[in-house]
Amino acid sequence: MKYRDYRWPCAYEVEVTCGAQVGRATVVNVTQAGACLIDVPRVEAGDVIDIHFLGRRIPAEVRWARRGRCGVRFEARLGQQDLATIRQMKPGHGSVRRLRPMREMR
């Protein structure tokens, strides 16, 4: 069975370019592999867009789009630092904790 990455909720404003179109959008959830954006300029599934934040450009492919929302898959997976920035948190805080094995009941 194939598992999806955990989708982290957020509200991070970015600039999006698709061809000659430039607009603002908000990332509402993010994984290392992709994100969901709202208030995006007009895009269609299959479009290649660039997401700009902190002076960086992240290429992504639009997987689905409807009513001002779209889901994108990043060309390369995000690193932990980028993921923490988009989630607007300090690296190492609020990350998934490793579970300890339960003690056996006697």
C-alpha cells in the first residue's frame, strides 16, 4: 500500500507565475511533495508553475484545479527547512514525534 505524506495545514502567502501570468496565492496545506493553493491565478491541470517565496523559485506541476484552488506536485521534494518556513515555524518544533514502544503490561 502506498502512503501519502502528512499534509501540514498552513496559511502562507506566495507569488505564483504561470507563463506570463503573475499573481498571489496562499498555501493552505503542504507536504514535502506538493501543496494545495487557494486564490491562484487561472491555471489548469498539467500547467507548470513557479512558486516564489523568500527569494526562491520552486517549480511545480498543477495536478488539479477548480474554483480558484489547485493542487501541485513540486519538481523536487522540499527540504525540512523549506517545509518549516512554509508552515511558519522553527525547524524541530512541532514535528512528528517518534513513538516509543508501549511497555508490556504485567
